[in-house]
Amino acid sequence: MTNPNEINLAEAIIMTHAFQNDSTFAGMNISGKMPNAAYHDIMSQPGCVEVRTYFAKNSNGDLTFVVIGVDSNGNDMITGAIMNKVFPCPSNCPHNSPLMTF
């Protein structure tokens, strides 16, 4: 069975480039990465059936994200693991990704 959340590379390129080229978001972080362990810690919590990502601003005012587990009722698991501390791009950008416009 195909994952209903999966998109192809062409769709991903269109969407990421649209964000990166939108003047509304000029100067903001365009991506961020976290180790697998961060996602694993969230997803392996008892009762976690989904993961929710919130766009957020860090203490420097930079765009980032907060990741939290979601239970079967659609509620954030606020007493469980909550992750941030992303490695942002720019500064931690992939060098040869077609998802990047520069």
C-alpha cells in the first residue's frame, strides 16, 4: 500500500521553491534537521500514533519548528517528549539538493 502522505520529488521541488522564493519569507530559515533519535523518542512513546510539527520562532527570532507526539484522539502529548534544537538552513544546508533554490 502506498503511504497517502508521500509526494514525488517534482511536487517537493515546486513546494520548497515556492516557499524559498516567496518574499514573505525572505531571510528566514528554509529548513532544519534533527537526528533520527529525536523523532524516535517522540514516536516510540506509548500511545503516540502521529507526529505534529509546529512552526515556531526561537529566541533569536529565527523560524524553527517544534515537534510533538499526537495520541489517537488527535491531542498533543504535552507531558511527553517535545523536540526542537534543530540545525537550521542557512548554515546547515544540503549542498546538492534539488529542493534548494541556491
